[in-house]
Amino acid sequence: MAPPPSTVVSPVVTLIVRVLTFTCLLISVIIIATNKATSIIDINLATNTATSVEMKFSDFYAYRYMLASGVIGMAYTVLQIAFTIFYVSSGNRFGGDGLTLLEFYGDKVLSYLLATGAAACFGLTVDLNRLPENDSEAQGFLNKANAAASLLFIGFIFSAISSVFSSLSLPKRG
Amino acid sequence: MAPPPSTVVSPVVTLIVRVLTFTCLLISVIIIATNKATSIIDINLATNTATSVEMKFSDFYAYRYMLASGVIGMAYTVLQIAFTIFYVSSGNRFGGDGLTLLEFYGDKVLSYLLATGAAACFGLTVDLNRLPENDSEAQGFLNKANAAASLLFIGFIFSAISSVFSSLSLPKRG
């Protein structure tokens, strides 16, 4: 039998994990929001013209959802970083037990949001990547989307760790 | 301030939620595993022939991942149902505090697995659904995939509820 956890996680560790979450989300959001490519779909040798199509992240619902989950995640994480800095500097928990419960549910919901954001992007990108028609531009677009999803996934791992911490910090029950 | 939760959730409620999870996963797995379609990609009027392509769930990595997450989810949920039935019928928790911790982490991991499974399927299906080339067979295939993902998502909601319950049932800390 494992002994029941007897100490609550140090607020400094909590703070570090949240800052890491924020950093991953920020880079992921920048990569996906700036992701653009011009893919050539048809070359006409007679008229010496090429028909091309421009791709942006907003052309795909999966990437839009991923961007939204990253942005919401950043807003929530900044708020929690502020609360944790208050806790570290003053020694008192801002809002008491009520906020601890809110943090427990908030962390759970946020980690689900980030997990689904990254998974939706991977679900689309992995299968699009296997299309034989992709040129190097399209491939670059999809690789960047994969990079953004990977970073969001790392951010999700950190937010899942935060969620474990906030579960372990739940108010004691009588 | 909300008062800290003072009672642990009744094992009968836990059991009901787990049975609901299992039911959703079972139907979702059946739908996705039997999903097949023959889509016509080219009709040649001169030779009166049609070129068609058969689609199965296993042609798409996102659907394979969804099936895997559903099957793993069913195995885990059956195990937890057995433990809960033991608890309800004997009044003792099988395995004591050690198993409570294992349940806490297991429920967390499982709910993330189901969330990402459903999201990966939605991420692919929503954007494939918008392709103008889809015929009615392809549309039917994607609609079934959507139905399976929706059921898996409902199963995820139930497993997230189980995860909240198992967090609230964590051993008391001194």
C-alpha cells in the first residue's frame, strides 16, 4: 500500500509548472497563427502559368479550434500564475478554500481543452500528411501544424501535472 | 467560500457512471469498427465503367487511434466496475488506499485518452466533411465516424465525472 500523500505541493513548484505551460502555449499559438503556404495545384506548360492555392490555418476547423484552445489556455494560465505569485509572496492563499475548488475544476477543464486541441490537430495533420499530392509547400505547412500541435501537447502535459497538484491540494475532508 | 466537500461519493453512483461509460464506449467501438463505404471516384461513360474506392476505418490513422482508445477504455472500465461491485457488495474497498491512488491516476489517464480519441476523430472528420467531392457514400461514412466520435465524447464526459469522484475520494491528508 502506498502511504497517502501527506504534504501539499510547494507553491514554487506549482508556479514553475504553470510558467512552463504558458511558454509552450505561447510558442504553439505563434506557430499556428503565422502558418501560411502557397501550394501549386496545376502547372500549364502551354501558357506558362501555374494555378496555386493559398493555405492558412483558418481554412481548417481543426486548426482554428487548436488556436482557440491555446489562447484560452494562455489566459487561464496567466490568471493562475498571478494567484500563485500572490500565494508565494504573501504566504496566504488568495480566496481560500473556495478558490482551491475552483482551481481543481478549472485545471481539469483546461487540461481537457488542451488535450482535445492538440489531438484534433494531430488527427487532421497525420492523415493529410499521407496524401501523395502534397508538394513541398503543403508539406511545410503540415509540418508547422505538427510542430504547433506537439508544443500544445507538451503544454497539455504540464497542465495535467498542475491538475494532479490541484487535486492533491483539495481541502481536507472530515 | 464554498464549504469543503465532507462526504465521499456513494459507490452506487460511481458504479452507475462507470456502466454508462462502458455502454457509450461499446456502441462507439461497434460503429467505428463496422464503418465501411464504397465511394465512386470516376465514371467513364465511353466504356460504361466506374472506378470506385473502398474506405474502411483502418485507412485513417485518426480512426484507428479512436478505436484503440475506445477498446482500452472498455477494458479499464470493466476492471473498475468489478472493483466497485466488490466494494458495494462487501462494504470494503478492494486494495485499500493504494488502489484509491491508482484509481485516481488511472481515471485521469483514461479520460485524457478518450478525450484525445474523440478529438482526433472530430478533427479529421469535420474537415473531410467540407470537401466538395464527397458523394453520398463518403458522406455516410463520415457521418458514421462522427456518430462514433460523439458517443466516445459522451463516454469521455462520464469518465471525466468518474475522475472528479476519484479525486474527491483521495485519502485524507494530515
